[in-house]
Amino acid sequence: MSVKGRRLLLMGLLAIMAGCASSTAPDLPPGATRVVGTVHFYTIEGGFWAVKGDDGVVYEPVGGLGSAFQQENLRVTMVVKVRTDLVSIHMVGPIVEIIQIQKL
């Protein structure tokens, strides 16, 4: 798949994710969603840490994960906002701003 095709696919996925990210749960800020998943180090494009959600989506945190969470296969729960205004060279899934993260 061409780079342009991958970008279009990613933008479509981000639009879908943004629509699904809305939550009516009273404990979440507007536009935020809760993600439960597993931390992984991905070796593509120089390597980076991200969270593969139990929903199968790979969430790429803005600025990466803090050192306390950079542990392979670490289970976490986090509250995130999808950032459709940002792009990344990794192109693995939506870029997210972490509002809260905890080890499980």
C-alpha cells in the first residue's frame, strides 16, 4: 500500500475512533474514553512505546509513555483523548493524549 493510501486509511480510522471515543460515563471528561490494554515496544520507524488496547487498536501516546510505564506486556488502564489534529510517522493507530494512566 502506498504512503498516501496508508495516510488515507489512518485518517479514516481516526475519524471513526473519534466518533466512538465519546463517552457518556460521568467520570470521564468530555471527548475522552477509557482504554484497557497492554504496553508494547514497536520497532518500526526507530522504535516507540504504545498501548495495544483490548479492543485491538494500538494507541500512540503524544510524547510517548513515561519511563514508569515503559515495560513490555505491562497491563494498564488509561483515560485518553484522540488527537485527530496530529500525525505520526509510525501510523499504527490513533494518536492519543493521556489524561490518566494506571498500572493494573
